[in-house]
Amino acid sequence: MRAYLPLAAALLVAAMSTAPPDMAATVPGADAGSVSVTLVTGDRIVGSAGGGPVATIPSEGDGGPMLSFTDPTGDRYVVPSVAAPYAGRQLDLSLFDVSALARARTRDGIPVELSFATGATPVAPPGVTLTAASGGVARGYVNVASTSRFAAMLRERIGADIAAGREPGTGPLPGGLVRMALAAPTTPGPATPAYPMRVVQLTTVGLSGQLANSFVTLFNVDSARRLPGKALFTHGEIQRLAVPEGHYVALSFFYDFDQHGRLVAGRWVTPGFTVSDSGAVTTIGIDERSASSRISVATPQQAAEDGMTVTFIPQDAAGQTGLVVTAGGAASHGADFYVTPTSAAAVGNLRFLVSWGGQSATARYDVAFGSNNVPAVNAYTVDPNELAVVRQRFFADPTDTPRAAFLKAPLDPVTGRIGGLVYGNPGGVPAPGEVTEYVGTADGGQWLQMTQMPGNVLYSADDRTFTAGHHYSIDWGHGPQTAEFGQHSGPHQWWNSIQYPHCLACSDGGTLSLFFADDAADSDPTHQGTVLDATTRITLYRDGTQVVDGQNAVGTVVTSAPGAYRAVFDVDRGTQPTGSHSSHTHTELTFRDLPGSALPAGNTCFGESAATACHILPVLTLNYQLATDQTGTSTAPRQLMRLDVAHLSYDGAGSHDPITSVTVAVSFDGTTWQPATVHRDNGQYLVAWPNPTSAQGTSPALRVTAADAAGGSITQTVTNAYTIAAASH
């Protein structure tokens, strides 16, 4: 199975003898690669070890809003509401550093270190297994199966605090536990610029008028470089901290719980303030009671809310931001969100973004509303004339579980950023199945969509702008699922893909990067798909000499040099149930590193600089549109397939060398191959072959070979590409 090593070393292989001596240590993007991690509360997060957006899938039965933010190092944090009263105190923030968890991924659970009160004998909290203890400290782990017990303990303690009239999180935890942290390296904080520092005193007051716990982030709106975001939980205490002088906005989030330990309301207070250079202490009071404007959404058809996020994106005077703070998610169990209206900022800007999802009797709604600053009224009515209609179809093998997670988030048209918290339907969507979705366009209509498919396959799509009144159809997981490079549109930056955020095959004059990050592509060439637990191997040859051999890797970076390249890439899904489709794919690719199409602005590649611009390598890519039902099964005596043979492209830039040959063969026994008929049809290829009655109930293999006029070629073999329906009796 694919291992996820620190710094995602399993996903990146440095060149052998041809690389400079420091290549392995300095290869950019060593954090690339998509990983799935589970928090100590059981909530599942899919994201990149290098930060960027994350997809959140709440723990079953509990759910609740989550808080998501980035720190100045770029690490992404996700704090579930049940952990918020303890975050930053009894529960160290490292436990919620998704980027650190991804880098430290192990198969033995979440490694933790624990400290206990003086005189207390270390006792494992519910859900924690201790492996060593000495004095008042211990080490252990939390495995996925036991996270629900740990979350239940936290919820019970919060409820007990509420029942006793205490601030949530102030009561003791079982066994005298005073601190639990991730037992793995975290990213060192960045060097602080040498600005004169001044003292700020923060007081956070709750609905009772007493000191209350709140999450607070400070952002300097004069210049993000001065303070791009300082985050803390106040825990009902007066806080003092040192910051540079200047103008600020404080993003403050308060949690309100009931006696069952469930969040019933979240309230945002976002005051602006000034820290003078006088040397006097700046005193800031943040009052939860000012957040009285409730956020609500009304849709043309009555719909039950199943997810809402509230995102704040502060911008400095130059329009820059290093901070995105979001609260919300799926399965919020009726928790309401309130905000404090704000007027236009004297310096900088505060972007406010509400995204909302809900399910009606016949369809679902996903809408977004954005504004500069927080409006006085936050009751939103969805205009039917500002909706696009999207037919979302989900494919799955007959052996898979019948549900998929459907994830989505809007992109803010002003800042070009997303909240980083991509919410999804609790309980998922049917797979195989179909959903009619009404997508909002009031905030520009640009959306990022993802699916976590059965078989542990994650798909992310290029961001897409939907037009009101238009109809769309999108297929997810339509096989065969193979390694592709795709044809992408829009700025393919970090928010487009949590699998790999750079050009998949590019050269900058000194560095050549080749990544089969799209190792489980479906029928949509704008999707990127990856199997989260497959075994992979990449081998790269230059002029017949092997330069890379990477087990459990999807890509490599080598020193660029003219020559003929051959890459061999294998994906083995041996962990999937017997009968699963695309169980093994084998791809052989040849190309030359020659000056080619420049990578369009807004995209990135390894090693680029002002002096060394990126160009796209002329690598061939295949895209299959096989005529099957939504389980990948065919009942037709004559099988049809549309095949795209093209080159990797971004916004149309890439090789346009003519395709000179295409052949397709099918094997019903895994040994002998029968040629298929291939006809060129309007830029695509229409392929046909017979499905013999003798092969009913089996899953044939496919082999496609193609070449272009520049001498490039691709050969791809897919085992168990589809299933021929068994004979009916």
C-alpha cells in the first residue's frame, strides 16, 4: 500500500546520479500529494501535507461546525467544535494541524504525548492507548476506531460544565490530563520581522456578560507582512500579546453549547482597532452580545440545511491577504450562526463570504453570497434567476459501498481565495446515483467541487464558473479509472487541486518535473483523481539510461537535459475488493524535453523564476468515455467507447502535434488480445468491439497505444476495465 512518509517522501522521488548533490533536500513541493487524515475527534480531513484547501468529512452521528484557519507558516488547522473549549490548552493545537498530521502519517494511529497533574498516575483517557509512562508524562496513540470514544468524552465534559454553570472547558478532564499534543515534528514558525512591538490586552465577554472563551485571530491591515495572522484561544482569560503598531482587525468566534455538549450557536465579532506607537497598552474588548444578526438562507423550494460556512478574508491596504478563517461545515445539527455588522474599513478590506447547502425533496441547493464587510441584514433569499442547474452523476463498482461524499466550496471573485473548508453532505450521496443540484451564481458562480468516491478515490475538479439559467451535466468516477494528465482550464493553482498544485509535466530550463498525480482519472479531463491507498511505482529513463526508480511514488523531479525520455508508471489497487474495476493500470510514455508552449500565467511549475519560465512538456494523455451503466457494467453485444487522444494542456496551451496513430485492443482472458475498430470522429475516436457471450460475467482488459508526429507515444493497459453483464436466467 502507498505509504505517506514525512514530507510526503513517498510521493516524490529525486533523480539519481543526474541530480545536483542537494536535489533531494531542496526539491520544491516535497509536500505534494493528497492524504487522508483523521483527527482525534474522528473527523476525517483530506488535504495536502503542504497546506492549501482541505475537504472535511465530519464524524458520523456527531458532526458539528468546524473552525479552519492557516498559520503564518502556511499550515492548515481544522478544529472541530467539540474540541474548541480545550484547543490551545489541554489539547495542543498540533493535534489539529492537518498539514503536520499529513506529514506524520502513520498506520498505527495518531501518536500523542500526554502530561498529567502533579501527583496523578498516568491513566489513558477514553480512546487513547498508552505505550509508555514515566512520572507525570506518557506517550501513546489514538486509532481511528477509538476516536469516537475520545470525542464522546469531550462532549460529556462540556455538557457537565454547562450543567454546573461553568465556562465550557474549565472543568477537569479524566485522570488529571492537563495536556495532550501530537508526538511528531511540526513546522517551525517563520522569523518575525523586526518591527517595534506594542502590547495589546484582549478581553472576550460572552452572552452572560462574563469572561468567555473565544477563538481570536489578529490581522494587520496596513501590511500583511507585519502580522499575517496571530491566532489564539482566550479560554475565558484576559490575554496580553505583543504586536507591531498599526491598524488591525480581530476575527473572533464564540461557541455556545447546550447541556449535551453540542454546539447550538456560533457568533462572529470582527472589530477593527488601532495599536498606537505611544507605548501605552492597547485595550480591546470583544463582546459576543454584539453578534445579533442571524444568518439564514431561503430557497425557491423548501430545503433542509445540511451545511453552512462563514468565511472572513481580511485584505491589507495593498489588497494582500495571508489569512483565511472559516467556521462551519456539514451536519451542524441546527447550529445557528450570528455576526456583528461592520462598516467599511478605514484601511484595507474585510471580505465576508457565506456559503450554504441544503436538500429539498427533489434536489439540492449550493449557494454563496459575498460582500465587503458584514451587512446589517444577513437573511438571504435565493433568486431563481441566479441559479444554474447541474446534473451530478456518481459512478461506482458493484463491490463498493453505496455512498459517496460530495464536497464543494465557492471561490471569492474579489480575493480569488476559498475558505479552505470544503463541506459535504452528511451521509453522502448515492453512488451509483444521481443528484440534481441548483448552484448559486450571486457571488460570481465560481465553484470548487470534489467527491470522495467509494473505493477510497478522491476527485477534484478544475474550478468552474456556472452561468445562471444554464444546464450542466457532470460525471464522477466514470471508468475506466486510469493515469492521465488531463486538459485543464482556469488558474491551476493550489486551490484547484489538493492532490498536486503545479504543472503535471513541465520544464523550466533547469528542472524537469513529471507527476502522474492524476492516477485514477475518470471520463472528465478537467478532473484529477487519486486512489488514496494504492501501490504505485514510477520509473524514468533518459536516452535509455534509468534515472529514477520510485516505489510508492507518483512523480519525480530531475535536472532538465535534452534527450529522449521514457516513463513507466504502475498503479495497483490490490487492497480493493475482488471484482473492482481498474485494479491495475500500466502506462508507458515517451517524449522529448524540447522548448514548447509556455505555461499560462496563474499556473506554477517546479523551479520557475523570472529568468527561467515554465514550458509544458509534450506528453500524451488519454481519456476514456466507455458506454456502461453507472456500475461500469455493459449489457451491449457490441461495446462502444469514445476516446480522446491529446496532450497535456492548460487553457489550451500545450503541444498540438498531430496524432499519427491510435490502436485499441481488448483481452477477455488476460493473455490474448483482440483488435478493436477505431474511427476518427470529429476530433475524437469512436472505438467498437464485440462483447462475446462466452465472456459474460467477466471484466475484460483494455490496451490503447497512440503516437504523435513529434515521436511521442503512450501505451496504457487497464486490467478489469469494465464488466460484461452476466447472462440472465
